[in-house]
Amino acid sequence: QVQLVENGGGLVQAGGSLRLSCAASGRTFRRYVMGWFRQAPGQEREFVAAIEWDGGSTYYADSVKGRFTIFKDNVQNTVYLESDNVKPEDTAVYYCAASNLGLRSVYVKGSYDYWGQGTQVTVSS
């Protein structure tokens, strides 16, 4: 079992900075891929970014590439999602997720086994 607890979010002005954190716990989470997804009202939950605990390879959606950074702190067992240039279209509930990936795709929400509770990010124009 993997437990995920998110923090951060809130109201941010366009062009401003954002940092979300996801604290992970559980017996085997270090074998997992950690992802961030987001869901805007009336839309599907979409992939944002992911990172492998073991090795640190990163993956990004085209919509956030160059603006968002995903990174991890092995001591704190925490994954972060950071941006220094948010846009109004980044407004959504952001979810942290963990996947014991296997042959599944890192970009697909169905590949993830555990989810956090979500945190709201609102970007004002």
C-alpha cells in the first residue's frame, strides 16, 4: 500500500510561481513512478508530469513542457511539481499518483494504482 498526501496550490496570478508537494509513504513506493495529473471542471483528468523514483527519468505533457518541473527529494520521500510561469489554463485540481508501472504507459491515468486527495490550483488572469 502507498499513501500520498499533497500540499500547495491555492490562488496564483498568471505569470507567477507554483509549487505542489506530494509526500509518499508505504513499504515499496520507491519502486514506483510518481505522476501528477490535473482535472479542470467538465474535463477529463490529464497527465501533467511524472518521475521515476529509481533513476529519476522525467516525463512531461507538451502543454507544460518548459514551464513545469517535476523533481523528488529522496530524504523527505516527497515529489514536487513546480512552475515559475503559470497560465490561466493551468487552473485545475492537481492529483499526485503512484504507479508500479510494468508495461503500462506513464502518460495514462489508468496506469496509476494510488492517488492523493487532490489540491486546487486557480490561476487568475
